[in-house]
Amino acid sequence: MPAESRIRIRVRMSARPIDEPHRSSSQLELLFDLIFVVAVAAATDELAHGIAGGHGWAALGGFLQVFFAIWWAWMNFTWFASSYDTDDVAYRLLTMVQMTGVLVLAAGVPAAAGSDYRAVTAGYVLMRIGLVAQWLRAGVEDAAGRRTALRYAAGISLLQACWVVRLVLAETGVVPPALLPALFAVLVVLELAVPRWAERAGPTNWHPHHIAERYGLFTIILLGEGVLAASRGVRGALESAEISGSLITIAVAGLVLLFALWWLYFLEPAGEGLDDRRDRSYLWGYGHYGIFTALAALGAALEVAVEDTGHGIAASPLAISYAVAVSVAVFLVMLGLVHSPIVAEPVIRPVAILACVTVVLLLPLAAPRFGVAVVVVGIAAGCALLTAFAVIPRPQEKNV
């Protein structure tokens, strides 16, 4: 048996080099991402039901909360793995405990849409058990990073206890429902503060190109969820009507739109930028919540747009069109914002993004007269033009 294929029973956990050549995602990380497909699909499906039912704004609040839980769980594992992936038996088993928690969380997404967060919280407790154990192991075995690792373990444990207390207070009625969103926001801020506080004791050895690849892979997963959501819409439309021109138009335009967004995202050299400006990684990493949320919401919006061609739904053409347009606009704006701190010269010019976003947000006004299909085609065309504009070499580049 080749040495590289043998399972490593026990390896001392230590920080991996930040300049390790050819660092890429492991098979375990890919499996971890696959588990998140289930959670993202559940959240996207609930948002699509809310948009189709004509109460998209109400559904959006629950979606943003659930998606934060999904995104933050993925973030915690991803950055830890970039620093301390030993890939031995203990590491694999604790990672699988976290995967099990994700599945429990995914199972609780439908209930969370009705403000029942018991299953989601239980899934998070399970995930945090695995993650805290990993950090404690790093603290014991890596003397150089001990203070940082123990800070992470303490901060994560304390915040998880706060989430459980929030659930108990909500279930017992001690905290009025109107105050729960504010309490959620406070805990989110504290969650985001844990890494900054922990790494004051010393930065972790995350690998810039590995992190960029991990984020890129999750972006592809979310784009794939958009394709899956659109296919569910096609299936729903076909169950109640024959294939129509509008259905084909939206399906094709939606695919072109997803292709364009994929192209735009991978135009920026994120790995090199993170390598040069490690101190700005928080802005880049946290800003991706907006990118990931926008892509997930876009999948739900496209599902509703396709479904609307087969039978009448409660949502108006204007609401459906704006669900697509706002998702695309948020993606484009956040794409520019997250890359601006780490790249010397953005590939996609800010003025071009602003122009495209303006057009995208104005197009839905034509929906009551021309229909959703025309709006989706216009949005896809705008993003395709933005992509072409970014790809065409600038005059100074032609002379190089």
C-alpha cells in the first residue's frame, strides 16, 4: 500500500506552514462541503416557498438567520482545517461529529421557518462539541499556538451556551418574540468577535491559497443549488402545464446568469491577495456572507420565477422579479467590496459594477407589463455584458 494512502492513526497536531506548496482541499473537506449541500437546499427551499406564497419579506428574516448558522458552521471548520488539518483518525472522527450536527441542523430548517429553533440549536451543539474538541487538542499539542487555541475553545463554548440560553428563554416565554431578533443580532456580533479576540494571542497559520480555494468551492456549491432550485421550478411548472416559451426563456436565461456570476467571482486573484494582505482577511472572509446569501437567495428566486410560468402563484411579477434582481445586485456589490481590500487593482471596475447594479434594479419595473421572463433575460444579459467588459483586455494590457 502506498504511504500516502495509509490512514494515519495518530499525528501530533501542529500548525501547518502558511507557504506549503500545492495545498489543496482534502477529500474530507470535500465530504464536509457535500453535507452542507443538504442544509443549503433546505434553507433555499423554505425561502422559495415564502416568495411564492407572497410573503417573501417575512421568509427572508428566517432565511438570513438560518443561513448565518450554516455559513458560520462552515467558516469555523474551514479556517481551523486550514491551520491544523492532521487528517489522522481523531481528526476525521471529530470532523464527522461536526458533519452529523450539520445534518441535524438541516433537518430543523423547516421548523426554524416557523420560529422553532430547537433542532437547529441541537445540531449546533453537536457541531460545537466536535469543534471545541479540535481546538482543545490543538491547545494541548501545539505549544506555540496554545493560548490562541484555548481562547477559541473558551469563546466558542461560551457563545454556544448563550445560544442554548436564548432558546430556553424563547421557549419559556421569558423573552418576548419581538426581542428575539435583537438578541440574535447581539449573539451574532459576539460570534464574529471571537476570532479577532482569540487571535490577539497569536495568529493561526491559515493558508491563503487553500482558503481561497475553499471559498471558491463553496461558491460553486451555491451556484449548483441555484441550478437545482431552478430544476425544481421546472418540475413544478411541468406538473401543471405544458412546456411554454416563458419557461424555456427563464430556464436558459437563469443558466446564463449563473454562468456569468461564476465567471465574475473567479476573475479576482483571491489567493494572491490574501497572501499579500493577511491582515485584511476578516473583511474578505466575513464579507462572503453577503455573497453566499445572495447566491442562495437567487436560487430560490429563480425557482419561483420558473414555477410561475406553469401556474399562478400568490407572488406578483414585480415581487418575483425583484427577488431575482436584489439577489444579483447584492452579489455584485459584495463581490466588489470583499475583493477591494486585498487586490491592488480590481479586475472588475467599480463603475462597471455600479452601472450593472443600477440596470439590474431598474429592470423589474418592467415586469407588470412585459413579464418575469423578459426581466430575467435582461438581468442575465447585463451580467453577461459585465463579464465581457471585465474579460476584454484594457489598452495598457494590450501593449504588454
